[in-house]
Amino acid sequence: MVKVHIGVDISKDWIDFATFDQTLMKSSFTQRVENKGTFIRSFLKKLVKDHALIHVVFEYTGAYGLVLEKELTRLGITYSVVPAYEIKMSLGIRRGKSEVIDAMRIAEYAAINDYKLKPSKMRPESIIKIKELLAYRSQLRKVCSSFKNSLKAHSLMIKETGLNSIVSDIKKQIQAFEKKIKDIESQIHEIVQTNKDLNTNYQLLLSIKGVGKLIAYYMLVVTDNFTRFNDPRKFNCYSGLAPFEHTSGSSVRGKTMTQSLANKMMKTIIRNGVNSAIMYDPQLKTYYKRKTEEGKSKNIVKNAVACKMVYRMFAVIKRQSPFILLAN
């Protein structure tokens, strides 16, 4: 039975499908459909009717790909969601770019890498909701920070302009945004509390020094409640916390660095808990002090502490028991 590889390029309004021909060893454009459930469902049903074995591959596009995932799941079609940079890096330098060309390239990628592509599963509704709420919270935080910076500048100008109304209005805006942020955090907490599996892992994560509510929320979302990753080392690589050696033979001795294509947001969030960890966790405090006294850069040591925190997070989830700090 021949497996048919389908490459998909997703945009807000359209979805382009391309098929890789195993005989000709090249991909060809198949069809463009509107990014709406009825149109996608109709096309996928036709695919299932014409081909017994299908593997659909597409890049992660967030909300734009959600309808496609739902329809693929509903029809029981195997699909894989792959990071865009992975497809780009694997195919090398290519000329030209359009939605159709991208779909064809993804189809080619799917055929070449079929042996290592793992089937994806649609995220649970609770994870999707928390992810959206966290994204909205992040947007509000940025706007709120902008208003706070603006408040400082306008406060200095009051003596010159006498425009107290501007400062008063900005303060009201900040209060309104801070209230919205708290409301969002309450919604997230309610979703976690009402989901047994999420709440169990959430409480386990909070047992670790340096891991606060926000870090715990993001860890649950990014790991799909620890089903997407089962190896802390891989997660540290994904987050840009694990450094990689850059050497070759006896002539190349590059600086050990983290991956530039990593999830920088996740790295920042975990790093935000490091100061608390080295302050309240005796082991990490001792480790940080020893390494900095040896002459290591504070930034590098804090990165190492963040890695240790990740290992602890994965450990408590695997054991399903809270973190206990053993006496030396």
C-alpha cells in the first residue's frame, strides 16, 4: 500500500495542498481551499476516498491551523505538525516563494523524512484555552509596560505643561490593564483547578523553589501537560538553555553556545525564576556561589541553574510526587 504525502501551506484565508508523486519523485500542486471547516472537510473526504494511506504535514501556524487539525482528527487522518525552521533547514537553499511553492516543498519534506516524522495529536481544549489566555496576557503586559514608561515621562513634564489630566488618564489606563491581567490569571487558574490532570501536575511544579504560577502555566502549555516532551535535556535544547559544543578536529574551537533557533520566550520565563531559586533553595544557592567564585560568568551559572530547575520539573512529574530537598 503506497503512502501519499500531502504538504500543506496555511494562511488566514486559504489552505494550499500539494502531493508528492513517488513515481516521478517530485511534488505537484493539488488544490487550494478556503480555511473554513466545510471546505476543508469536503476536500479531505475526497482525499480519503482516492487514497487509502495518507500522511498530511504542515508547519505550526497557531490559530490558522486549528480548523485543519480538527477536521483531520475527526476523519482519523494521520498528520504531523513540524516547526517551520526544521523544514527550511532540511531542504537547503531554494529559489522562489509562494503559498503553492511552500506547500510543494512541505510535501517533498514529508516524503523524504517520513521515517522520522511522528504523528501529532490535537491539543486538549483546556491547553488551547490556557495558551490563548497566556498570549493575551502577554500582549496586555506589553501595553501596560508602555503606559508605565509613558507615565514617568509625562510626570516629569507636569511642572512645565500643567497637564495633570494626561497623568491621571494614564494611571486609569494602567489600573484597567492590571485588572484585566488579574482577570485573565483567574480564568487560567480556574481552568487548571477544574482539570484533574492539569491541577495535579501544576501543584507538583509549585513544590519546586523558583517555580511560580506563571512558569507552571507555561510549562503545562508548552509541554502539552508533559506529553510532548519526556526528556528534560531535549526541553532544555528546545528552550535554548542547554549549550552546544562547537568543535571540529584540532583546528576549530568555537565558543560553547545555546541554540539561536530556540524558544526564547520559554527561556526568559524559566530564567525569571532563577533569582528566587538561588535565594531560597540551599543547594542551588551553594551551587551558584561556588561556580561564581570559581570565576564563571553569572549569566552562564544562572543558565545552568535554570537547566537544573527543568530537570527537577520533569522529575516530579515522572514520579508524581512533590520535590523534597534532601539534606546534605
